[in-house]
Amino acid sequence: MESKKYTEAALNLSKAAEIAIESLKKFPHEGGDASFDFTLNCYIGFAASIKNPKPIYRNLRSLKYLEEDVFTWFQEGSGKDVEEFWKRIKEEGLPYKRKNRMQKILKRKKIINAIEYDFVTDVIVPYQQEGMITVEEVVLLSTYLGDFEKKAKK
């Protein structure tokens, strides 16, 4: 017998996975058909795993891993699919919030690891184009990228 907490979390995550699939289909990201098909199939697999988990994985801990899988692209990416996803999550009243990793880096005034370095490198231009960061913040982030590169070389 599953707990009420698990059932509710699984239902919410299932809705989020379906919204992810719909958002990806509505706004396919660039990178070619093979890349898009791979991403879409991953999300279809995530949705199936949420709806029909193996009995051993019917717990909140396993659901947390699936949550990470479902949200990674939409927390780290940018574009129309990402914006559509978060708009729909809010409209559906689902209990998920978009993390602003860029603001954390700007507040801290440095990049602390390779994951953050890759994130900033990947999204600095789209974020500026979409008005999510200012020209001044782009300058600061470029400095932080350079500082991290210098530190990494040592």
C-alpha cells in the first residue's frame, strides 16, 4: 500500500512529465531530429516510469530521482519549450518552482565548479537575448568565467 504522500507526489510528477512532453512537441529544440527524438523519448520513458514503477521503486526516494530527470532540462535550459513548461506548471498549480541558478552565481560573485561553468557558458547568450540577464550581468559573468578558467589551469 502506497502512502498518500507518495501517491500525491507521483501524480504531480506525472502531470509535470506530460507537460514536459507537450512543451517539447510544441517547441522542438534545435539540434536535429535525432537529438530531438532522443530527448522526447527520454521524457516518454520518464512518464512511463512514474506511472508504472517497478514495485521496488514505489517510494519517495526513487521518485526524487525521477523528479531530477524530469526537471533537469527545464531548470538548466532556455528557449520556448522551457518557458512553455514553466508557464503550464504554474497554470496547473503544481508544487514546483523554477530555480534561478544564474542569480545564485551572481549573488555569490563566482563560479564554484565545472557544472556551473558549463551552465553559464551554455545559457549566457540565450539569457541575455531573452532579457533574463542584463548587459552588466553578462560582463560580470564573463569575468567569473575567466576567473574560473584561471583557477582551473592552476
